[in-house]
Amino acid sequence: MEPPAAATTRQQPGFFTFLKHGAVVPARNAALFAPLLALTAALAAALLLGNALAVQPLAAAVLLDADAISRADPETAAYRNLVRALRHDLRSLLLAAGGCLLGAVVAGSAIKITTVFAAVSAFPSSSSSSGGATVAAAAGAAKGNLWGPVLTIAFGYVLELACAASIVALAVLAVALLDYSLLFLFLDALLVLLASLFLVYLTVVCAVAVVVSAAEPGRRGAGAVSRAWRLMRGRGAQAALYVVATFALGAAVSPVYTLALRWWPRSAAGGAAAGAAYVLLLGAVEVFSTAAVTAYYFECRESTEEEEEIRAGIRYTKLPNGDEANI
């Protein structure tokens, strides 16, 4: 007897397919992703300029103040003036660094969420995708579901900060164990390594959770992270591949920044061109990263749904003799 049409099996995607989608989907929907790439590049340029024009000069001033204080006589009025100058420069440095960090988190998260909605609407397996994605389609996907990714990305930051804090605590404990026990020191170092690897995996889980909250309205925060964790179960090798690919692309782009710094004293035009190329490449890497993790989510979801349908007995699978059987 012929199986129902809905009982046909899907062709399993290749191991590297989600990375291919990370490049192909933005390229096929250039009108949708080009403004997001430009926004990401503009944010990167603003942060680099803020660091170069505000943070680094203030950090240098703090170091100069500290060096002058170390050589000054504490009983003199010059020493008290130097202390006041150090406090002022240190306060300004904290404000400048905090402003850059806050801008990176807020603006970066907003651009990331927008890019996720664009990737979800453009991905072929998305219900909102109909051939070519448009800005209207992405806006329609975001309408009524904006708070889901916002809460999810905030919850992810909390989890990542908690994990990073535990790593710092274990590293501080290692200093105390130097004179106590080499065995405990080795165990503590092993825990630091394992916690660091878990933080990397947790970062991927949180990235997938943001896609979950955008693609599945109603899932947000802890629910989205839990859903992403379940979807990624048994697919850690692809998560590791995603981390390696994004890290390699970021490392490949970094020499362009070094080139810009070298060219700037010789030629302002050459340095500016290299800097513009650098931030545009950073934007391209970020768009690729978001599109790739979105493709990874859809692959995990389709595979999980197929496994659930097989366990429920409503999907047929191929037998070795070519027949189809309900398992």
C-alpha cells in the first residue's frame, strides 16, 4: 500500500549546509541584508572611533598620572593635585568606557535582533518566506513579537555573565591553591577549562535561543533557551564548527585593521579606505554569523520534528530493500 503523501522523508542536510546558507541567503536577499550590514559597519566604526578618540587617551592619561604620583612627594601640594587629576581622569575613563560598552550592547543587540528577523523571514524553511524576502516581510515577522527576542537576549547575557563570573572565581581560587595542593590546583585548572568550553557552547545556545524567540512566537527568555538546548542535543559538532568558522572569519579580517593603522600615518586616504573596508568586513561577518545560526536552528528543528514524527508513528522511513515502513 502506498504511504500517505505527508509520510515522505526529507533529505538530510549536509554537515556544512548551514554555513553555505549563512552566505547564500544574505547574497540572494541583498536588498534586505545590505542596510543591516551597513548598520553593523557603522556601529563598529563608531566604537572604534570612540575607543581611539576617548578611551585610549584617557587610559594613557591615567597611566601618566599614576606614574607621576609614584615619583611625587606625598607631603607636597603637587602630590594632592596629581591625586585629584588621577581621580578626574579615572572617572572620565570609566564613563567613556561604560558609554562605549553600553552603546555596543544596546545598539548591537538591536541590530542583531533585526538581522535575526530578516534571516528568519528569508530562510527557505520559514513559513514567512515566499521566494524572496522583503523588508515588509521581516517587519511583519517582528510585529507583535519584538519583546520575545529582547527578553531572550537579555536572559542570555545574564547566563553568560554568570558563567564568566564563575570562571573568574575559579581562576582566583587557583592563586590561593598555588601554595596549598598541586592536585587541587590541577583540578581547579581543569574546571576552568571545562567552564570556558561550556561558556563557548552556552554562547551558541543563546544565539540559537534568539532565533527561537523570533521564529516561534510565545517562546522567550528561559523557555527559548530551553528550547534551543533541546534542539541542539546531539548536534554539538555543528555548534563547534559554527564557532570555529566565525572565529576564523574574524581572525581573517583583523589584519585589515592592522593595515589601516599602518597606512594612516603615511596616507590618510589609504588609512580611511582600509578602515572602511575593515568595518564593512566586520559587518559581513556578523550578517553571515546570524544567517548561519538561523540556518542551524532550522536544520535542528526539522531534524527534531522528523524524529518526533517517527517516534509517534506518523512518518515512514526507508527500509534496506527500498520499501517504506512506519516505525
